[in-house]
Amino acid sequence: MQITVLCKVVDNFGDIGVVYRLCKQLLFIQTDLIINLVIDDLSSFNKINSLINPSLSFQKIDRLLIYSWNDDKLCHKDFSSDDGEKLSVILECFQCGRPDWMEKILFEEKLNRICHIVMIDYLTAEKYAEDFHCLKSLTRSAKVQKVNFMPGFTDKTGGLIIDELWKKTDYNPDGPYLIFTYEKNWDGFVKALGEKILNDDVTGNDESRDAKKILLAPGRGKKSFLEAYTRFIKSHPELSDLLTELDFMNQEDWDKMMKTCSVLFIRGEETLSRACLSGIPFVWHAYPQSEEYQIVKVNALLQRIKEYFTKEDFTIIKNLWLDFNKPESELDQDEFFEHTHAFLENTTRMQKGFSLFADDLRKNGDLAYNLMTFLKKNAILNH
């Protein structure tokens, strides 16, 4: 049994992060499965798996066969052999399209076999995830059949990838704060974060001030956060040693680090899905889109989690989530401070709601398992 997975890296590491996690989970639940991963950016892959060699057109890592999207000659040779056996099932992730060499094999070279393309779309809490889940669509050939498979937050979608570490929640209220965001003016946010740490130190809420470290992840938002943090510690030099700048980590190490944190300020899809399953209070900084469409996505997820919180706590969460995602021109730094302060002061109480949300997500089942069940049920993949 073979599955070919397509991935183009658009936003640094989020795309390959999800795809790599999905591949690992598929291999875990189907031990005789062969997965061919075709990716256009091996350097980004190397950042979350240090075993990846960015200079190779083909390599095998942990039962995963990895091809460079851009090596037309090698890929055409390998994927056209045996009547395109490797193309029996194709997972096309995040609307990435298909390489020219694959298009040629599928639509010009007239394979005898039927090839199935499964579109794995972006994670969203919007209603269309349910509407499009398992919906078929047309291609240029009757022998190339396409269907949508939607990750999501309800039992009417494919669910989330639930690998072993994320099958239960563990919460450390004295753990560090994780900062992994996009660019923004973080002055109000940093001020509230710093004052929270100072106040906890004075009142003895933590065993030691070192218990509340700030972990700053690499990526697009790092520079703007550092600028705001530098401005803040000019008047609070005693906090200068609390910030730890993280290096790139293998995915497994990143997961373990996340689970030690007390609050997650995170971005994107891959880390969002982990935050949702963690039971840890979190704020989501969505990928900025044209016409501020990220606000639609943020509001959709807010509505999904609303039932798990009191009206007062949900208002606290919503205020800060919208501050994170509204355009710079609409952001009031004083309100940003107040909303961050309210969130940090109430995380211990709100944690129960985040934990209940995570428990319900696990009831929807694992995306990889649900996908394999779908493929077998519809005779797309042989048992």
C-alpha cells in the first residue's frame, strides 16, 4: 500500500509541520504502509527534523520516502514506473497544486489505473469545513478522481491529528509562557506580561521568579517582540534574564516543550492544533490575510470554544484574541495591556474550560485514523 503526500511550504514551517505529523501518524497506525513525501522546501523540513539533508533529491528517514518536488527527472522516473503505482492515492495538502511532472503522468501519459486525489485542506472552525468534508470534485480525467477531506473541530469533519503525546492533557500552572507569533507592536502585551511576573514574584505566587520564564520561539514575530521587550526592560532591568530565545527544535522536542508551559501565545495551524489539544490556556495569532479575513477565522474558533467558559471568562478570552489579530491601526496599546492583564490573572480558573474543549476534540477521533478509515471504506486504499 502506497500513499504519496504533496507539500509546498508557504508559511515557514506550519505546512510541513502538519504534513510531517500526519505522515508519522499514518505510518504509526498502518505498519505496512509506504509513504512518499514530495516537498518543495527541504531546508524548512530540516528545521523540524535535523536528520533531513536539504541537498538530496531523495532520502529515507524513519520509514518515510522523501522526494524533492523540484527534481523533475528523478520524480518522473520513479512515479511513472509500475503504471504509476505511487500515484494510486495522492494527498494534496493545503491547495498546494501538483508538480508539472506529476500532471504529465496523470493527464498525458494515460495510466491504466485509477488515481485518487484527496485534498487535505487548511484547518478552520468555519462552517464550510463540515460542508466540504468528503465532497467529491471533478478533474480533467475520469481516471483521476478527487475528494475533499477537511480537518476540523467537530465530528462532521476529519478532526485533528492526535498522536500519542496529545491523547491527554497535563497542566503546569507554574510553567513558562511561550511566545510564537507574527509581527506586531507588542508594547501593551509585554508590559502586562512583565508586570504579571513582577507581581507574582513580590506576592510569592510562584516558588521562585525563575519558574515563570518567557520562551521566545524563532520565526517572523521574534524581532518585533524583542523590540518591545527591550523597551520594557529599560525601566525593569531585573527582568532582563527571564527571556529565553529558543533555537529551532525537532518536532518531538517542540511538543514536549509546549506541554511544560502555563500559557501559550501561538500562531498558525500546526501549533494551534497542539494548543487546542493541550488543555493549556492559549491565545491564537492567525495568519494575516487580505481584507483582515483572519478575523473571520478567529471568530469562528471563538464561537466553537464559547460553550466551555462563563460569560465573563469568554469575554476576557475574546478581547485578547481580537487584539492579537486586529490590524495595527485599530490596536489601542492601553486596551492591549488591560486585556492581557485580565487574561493572565485568570488563566488558572479558565484552564478548566480549555481542558474540557481538548477532551471533546479527542472524542472526534484522530485525523489520520479517520482518513485511513475513509480510504478503506470507499475502496480507495486496499485493506
